[in-house]
Amino acid sequence: MVLASIQLSLAVSAWADLAARPASQVNGRKGMWAVIIAVNFIGPIAYFLIGRRRS
């Protein structure tokens, strides 16, 4: 139950960040990242580490 809560929190925060971030600040397509974020723990972590461009 705890792991499910953590996973859900990661996914929701990643989707919120993706929705608020302009496409120019995302590596790749936003639609692709929206699908990847749905992949367990790996998706949101990959988005936060790789998907966002540093300014």
C-alpha cells in the first residue's frame, strides 16, 4: 500500500510538471513522456532525470 502511494505521487507530480512545462523545455514529445510516466516507478523517475531540459 505504501509503495502504491509513492508510485501514484510520483506519477501525478510528473504529469503535473509535464502539463505545465512548455514543449520546448521537454526532451522529446510530451505525449511520449505522458505514456512513459505511466510505467511504474521507472517512468516518473526517467522523466525527472531525462525528460526535462535544464535551463
